[in-house]
Amino acid sequence: MPLARRLRLGDAVAIGLGSMIGAGVFSVWAPAMGVAGSGILIALAIAAIVAYCNATASAQLASAHPVAGGTYAYARAEIGPWWGFVAGWSFVIGKIASCAAMAMTFAAYAAPESWQVPVAVAAVVALAAVNCFGVTRTALVTRVLVACSLLGLALVVATGLGGSSTATPAPLPDASAYGVLQGAGLLFFAFAGYARIATMGEEVVDPARTIPRAIALALGGAVVVYTLVAITVVLVLGGDAATSTTPLSDVAEATGWQALTPVIRIAAAAASLGALLALLTGIGRTTLAMAREQDLPRFLAKVDERWQVPRRAEITIALIIVGIVVIADLRDAIGFSSFGVLLYYLIANAAAFRQQAAARRYPRALQVIGALGCLLLVNTLPVVASAIGTAVVLVGVLYRMTRLRLSR
């Protein structure tokens, strides 16, 4: 059964913004500043450039292939089934790690430390339930959460840039070329939300026109927000941000606006929930597309007849995320997520590069820059995250090889 086309431009932009703004602006600064140091703004610029190149590749592919699944479907059509499988598998594992990171971020801002794990688990279960009752409900909830998070970020920037710090911030560590690139790789985790728009191509009205516009608007808005927040955090907290689990509420406290701390925490929690909700939606659609081709168990290809969502896929993914939340660490989740997503976009750029003149919307040079950027950043990620990511990708490859051999 095909999915219903119900999402318009505003819905698609909201889902993309919800993914990006919540996906990193409240959680990524500590690990990124810890490695990039005083080069954090350069790292942010590099991540934004690579994200833009990847976004244009995704938009071009989505215009030609308006189906669910994102680069999994695009690479299958443009390069071949194996490339599609690696892209889809990398997306699923990377974004499952992102979901765990967002649930942990929500709990860090919303609950005391001793309650954070059960609160994170409850968030995953609740939003998976929302996703199971139709995509228009997902879009509506995402709009509300994005509005709340933008309000909180506006307060952070206003207090940080307009107030006066009550203490001298610690200096940022000196930057190194490798540290800046590793910081860019971690920050890329925060920009990858535009993929959620492309993976929902089967549910967008007039996808050839809507998806490219939605991706451009969502990415442009996220770049502006991230730049303002990065400047604020650097000026107010400096090197102290590298060890903070809640840096944006710390900005309010450092500038003497402690009364705003609860408001900012609520906004951070809303942003994290918005990202988690949009991430769950995108993973469900890619899982559905892979199950239709038997690259994942066919059991997951079922679309609910009443609500027209891949309910079995949504529930299965939620259970896996709950398991990760119980055992994982936030920094490891971010690094592992970046590994999977960078591989995904490497293949997206390769697929877009292969498209012929009739389907082209952007010059091939952008796809070359995007692919080289993905290769560079993925090789600078933390060693443990890269090693685990490589092992999980190989597990997926072995699964598909075994399935193909048994089917023959």
C-alpha cells in the first residue's frame, strides 16, 4: 500500500527544522568545542558547507525519485542495489543513534540526573505512539515543538549577547587542523535533519517542487540559528562549554538571568522532542522502503490501513532506541550517528553525480565537494565511534549477502 501525500511546504520545512534545530543546538557544543577549541566557528562553517552540498544532492535526487526511502531508493535507481543498501543501512543505524542522543538530551534538560534514563525512555515511547497515528499529527506536533525551541533560543541569544557575564569565561583550547575537522564532523550531526524531508518523498504534495524548496529553507534557517547560538556560547562560556551538559541554560545563569533558566530548559526539551519525533518518522520510512525490497525483514513493510503509516517499523525502531538509551553515552551516540550519516551522504553525492542532464538541478562540482567533504570528516571522527560504525555496517552487509544466497 502506498503512503498518502498529505505534507505541504510548511509541514516539510517544520519537520526539517525540527530535526536540525533539536538535533544539535542543545547538545553538540560540548563535544565539538572539546576538540575544535578556538576553531569552533571554522568547524561550524565547514560542517555547513558540506551540509549544503549534500542538501543540493538530496534535493536533486528527490525531484527525480519522489518515493519513500531517501538515498536508499535514489542510490538503488542511479547506481545499484548494493549502494542503495549501504546507504539505507547507514542511515538507519546512524539515525537510531541520533534518536538515542535526542532522548538523552531531552532528559538532561528536563529531569534530575537520577531520573534521566526512565524519562528518556518515556519520551521515545510517547513520540513513537504519536507517529503511529498519522503523519499529519507528526507535522502538527513538530510545528509546536519548533516554535517553543526557537523562542528558547531567542532568549539564549538575547541574554548572552545583551547581558553581562558574572564571571570571566575560561579560554577555549588552541585549535588544530585535525581538531577543527573532527569538530566539523561532530557538528555535521546537527545539520543532517534535511534528510528527513527527502525520506518522506512519498508523503509530500508536489514533491518535485516542494522538497528542494523545503530543504533549502530548512537548512538556511538552521545555519542562521546555529551561528548565533555558537557566537553566544563562545562569548559567554568560553572553554567551560566543553564540559557542560546543559550549555544553553548555563548561558542564562552566567549572565545573571537565572529566572530564565527554567524557560530555556523547557525550550531545550521541546527542541529535543521535535528532533526525536522527526527522526523517528524518517527512519520509519527508510525502514519501510528497505523492507519492501527485502533488504530488511518483510514483516516491517506493513502499512497500517487506517492511519497509513509503517507502524511495525516505528514500533521496532522505538524498541531498539530504548535499548541504546539504557546502555549508551551521549558523546558516543553523537560520534556514531555522524559516522552513519556521513556515509549516507557520500553515497547520495555519488548518486546525484550519476544523474543525467535532464534530471540535473545543480552543478556536478557541488556533488564532488560534498563527497570529498564526507570522506574527510568521516576519517576524523573519534576512533571508537568509527570502529563500531564500521562493524555495524559490515553486519548489515553480511545479512544481505546471506539473504541473497538463501533466496537463490
